[in-house]
Amino acid sequence: MFITGKILASLVFPPGLFIVLIVVALILMRFGKRKAATILLVVNAALCYFMSTNAVAGILVAPLENAYPPVSEAADAAAIVVLGGGYNDRSPEYGGEPSLSPEAEKRAIYGLELSRRFNLPLVYSGGIGFDLHTTASEAEAAGHIWQRLGVPIERITLEKTSVDTKTNASNVAELMKGKNIVLVTSAYHMPRAILSFKKAGMIIISAPTYYRAKCSAITWADFLPNAGALETSFAALHEYVGIVYYSFGK
């Protein structure tokens, strides 16, 4: 089910969506439906343009990022729990050891800052995912970076088996055994994470990081298409669908 969901998501969200629409338009042309194909291509071009601008990407992602404020205190929390956000299982610069993606590293560093601010141990939740050739987990990559930054190993717990936000929540709930936590993840991902952890029976303090929406005034440059904005649009749309799915799922 997890792998099926990944495949479907790659087709219904950009940029896969744009490829699918082009293929459908070509099929329509092949069967003589030129007007329908032309309309579809125009719609596709418009979607591609708007979703690739910072102006539209910001509109999509801002409601998610503003749903929960930055953390200010950690009353009754037993640990800082950081959720995985991607990794490279074999990084040449670390001798083939796993390393975190830029987004996941931002989460891990922010989690470390909070650990030192509130004097709480660290938990990283992130498994192998769906790459059948991968052996090292994302949690191991986080463990390596925390240890290199001076965190004693006894202050680190690695949850290595989760593959998505739902299993992040269930596995951490089992690990923490009813204790409250400070939850660190990207700001746009926090609403779905909160939903999942509440369903798992946990009481959490949200600590969002890695904000994507532009906070300053929009300028003409924000209407120029760029790959980063398209990635933000994808992330926002993925979260909205995920929230709906998790809301009605078990």
C-alpha cells in the first residue's frame, strides 16, 4: 500500500501531473480531438506556470505553515522528537555513511537546539522507506550528525522502522509510552503530523521549522517560474491531500 501510494502521488502531483496531462493531450490528438487536446495543453501550461511561481506557492503553503506557532516552552515534555525528511543512504563525503537531506538536516539541527535549550534527550524517527536497495536508515544518519556535533550517545534514541508520518506517530507513541513530547518537523508538514500523533494518543508541543512561504512583500520577481517554487507547490498539495486521507483513515 505504501509503495502504491508513492507511485500514485508521483502521477497526480506536479511535475508528474504535467506529464500525464501532456500524454492525455497527445492521445486526444491521435483520435482527432484537437480542440480538447488544445484546451488541455493550455490548462497544463497555466498550471505549470502558476505552480512554479513563488507568489502562488506561497499562497498554497502559508496556511499550513501558520497553523501552529513556533515553540516557546516545553512544559512536561520528556523528549525532543524529530521526524525524518529525506536522506542519502551512502554519502561519499562521509565514507559511504548515510547523511540527511537539507530539509531533514534543518529539522535535526533545530531539534538539537531545542534539546540544549530545554535540556531534553533527542529522538529521531525515520526508517528506510521504499528503496529496496537501501540498508542504512534515516535515523542512523541523524544519529551520526548529532554525535559529530557533540551529543552523547546515551541522549539519542533512533526509531529506524517508520516509513511515513502515520508510522512515525505509532512507533514514537509505543516508544514514549504516554509521555509528552516536543515534535519537530517542517512547518508545512506540522498539521498532518499533529493529526497523526493525536490519533496515536499522544500529547505534543509543536515545534515547526523549515518555513517555505515568503514573509516579505511580493514583487515582480515572485511571478517568475522556478523549480524551488514548484517543489513548494508540490509539498503543499501533497500535505492537503494527506490531511484529508489521514482524517478519514484509521
